[in-house]
Amino acid sequence: MYWTFTVLIVFVPIVYSVEIYKQCGSEGYTGATECDLPLQCFRRSRWFSSCQKHLTNPGIHSSAPTAADNTMTTSTACAFDKMASAAKQAGVKITVTSGFRTVARQEYFWNCYQTKACNNGNLAARPGTSKHGRDVALDLNTDCGSQSGVHQWLKNNGHKYGFKHTVKSEPWYWEFGGVGVRRASFS
């Protein structure tokens, strides 16, 4: 009497997913390439892709460094819309002057800052470190002055809509952190 055994070996691929803002691909990248849902992997440059929420204008990722950059994540856009509507009812018009930036566009601003040859030599984060690249930072029309009506309204109300002034020397720079953020300590 002989017994025949059949062994079934099943290989189940282990899929590791990537958290928001973490790397999910690029040339030569060998790590996880699937983003946590509902995130998507967006190519930032030849060397870096990261997991992001949907953008209001995903086409911005392939824009030239000098192209307009007034796109943002849907959650940031919705919060901004609520905030701008409330400001409008108070007689204040808030507009976005800069939103998401590609790495190439941030390199442009970084070079302007380093050389003082363009963009008034304004302060700029090193490429790859800017919150503009994470789709949560907005430059707003504060007329570069902390006494403007827009800046005063934002200072008093921005936190109610999830926006926080995080760079003291840049009254135009506001980050979306979600509803319930505290005011900046220097505001």
C-alpha cells in the first residue's frame, strides 16, 4: 500500500504600502510602490515619487518651473474655499498666489533665494523640503505686510479653518494642518 501526497505551495505576495509623503518610486528605487488608500503615487522628479492625496489639478506635476502653481490637495482646497467665503462675507478677499510646487519650481525659487537675482531674493526652502511640495502650504495675498486687512483676518480666523501661519518672516505663508490647529505663537 502506497500513499500519494500532493503538496500545494502557494506563494502570496506581500504588498507593503507607503504612508502619505513617503517615497513610492523613482529611478533605481527598490522599496514599496503601493500607497496607502486613498493616496496615489505622484512623480515629483526623475529621482523621487511620493504618496499624495488627490490634487485639484494633477496635471500640475508636469508643469514647467515658471508655470502657475495654484493647485492643492482637495482637502486643502475645500478648507480654503470655506475660509475665503467667510473672509468675503467680512469684506476681505483672500486669494492664493502660490500653492503646490514641483521640485523644479522649488529649485527655481531656491536659486532665486541663493543668488538674489529673481523673485526679490525671497526666502525659499531647499528643494524637497518645502511644504509647497506636499500640497499643504499656500502663499496668500497678504501684501507682504502683517498690517494688511487680509493678514489681520487670517491671523484672527485662519486657525478656525485649519490654516496656521508658520513662518514669522513670511506673512503670506500659511499651512493647512486640518481643522482645530492652534494659532502660531508669534501670531
